[in-house]
Amino acid sequence: MYEDHRGVDLYKEPTELIETIAQIINKIKFEEPTFIQNGNKIFAKERVPKKQVLALYAINKISTKANSN
């Protein structure tokens, strides 16, 4: 499915999945759009867009789920 870049049944193909994630994240309104790291550093930069953090989280969760089956 993923190698062929086509969906199967209810599953989206990879680019459709990324577009759907972007649509969901873009609906979220943040009072402050930037995540500022203090204490433990996760990212190389001190300031990171919150939408970018959410996108990374979503991709991580999807790949973890896909690799657990």
C-alpha cells in the first residue's frame, strides 16, 4: 500500500494522510503560535512553531502504529 502510494479500503495513501493531518492542525487556533523551550532541550532551536510540533507528533504516532502491526 505505502510503496505503491495508493490507499486500501479506509486507509489513506501517505500524501493524503499528510494533507489530512495538515488540515486538522490548521484548524487549531493558538493564543501564542510558538513553543518556547525552557529546561530540557528537545529541538535545536529555542523557538519552534506549535504546528510543527503537532505535525511531528502526528507523524511519530502514525509511524509507531504502522510499525507495531
